[in-house]
Amino acid sequence: MAAAKRNAIDAARVLIEAGADVNAKDDLQDSAYLYAGAEGLNEILELTLQHGADLRSVNRYGGTALIPASEHGHVQTVRRLIAAGVDVDHVNTPRWTALQEAVVYGDGSSKYQDTVRALLDAGADPDIRDANGRTALENAERKGQTAIADLIRDRR
């Protein structure tokens, strides 16, 4: 975790290759895998994926690595996690999916449009409702994210 938090790639590589558990969690319920995914640290993420990252592992909010990666618009990370097989429709404790977080926490910019596109291409269900009963489309419209709303409409 310390190497991941510092994005110390060489140190992380040495530790992981020496047998460090990429799924071991700290007091905040983050592992090197979850943290690298959330923060878009793709080199460390790749190391954790190559060394047994648990794709079903969840953080303190009950979310997989894909959810915060989507929240932050880390497009390449989102694509890598999708390719690895992370569930695109996982719902975290606050009742958000990766698609919902990309919309609700995003600003509708191109990186969030690319994130939404990647999630939809992977089969993310735009009709899953959040804790307020809203779909991703309803949230995009509410936030004035026209381009993202159009992307979602085109997939329905």
C-alpha cells in the first residue's frame, strides 16, 4: 500500500514479486489493487492484476476499483478494469454503479464521455437506479450533461 500510495512503481514491483499480497487491505479498506484502480495508477494496477488481484474486492464504500476509476474519469484505467473482467454493473453501498458515478461526479467533459462510452460498450446497464430512484440518463439530464445524455439515449 505504501508503494502504491507513492506511485513508487519499482518498489511496488519488487514487493509484489517478493510475494506481497496485492489484496491486503489497510485501515481504510484499500488494497494496492483498489487504490491503484481508484487513482489511475495504471502501471501498479497492471502489476496487481498480474499477481492475483481480486476483481470482486470492494473498498470501504462497497465499490469495486471500477467505480472510483469511473468517478475520476480515468479512461485507460476503466478500460483495463473492464478488460480484466470487473463487473460493470456492481452497485456500491451508496447505491451507485460505475456509470452512475461517472455521471454524478463527472463534469460531462470528454474524459467522462469516453468513460461512459467504455462502460456502455462493455454492457453497463443505464437503467439501474440510484438511491434517489434516478437512472444515469436522468442524472445526466439533471446535470446538463447533454453529450453524455445523448450517449446513453443512443444505447437504449
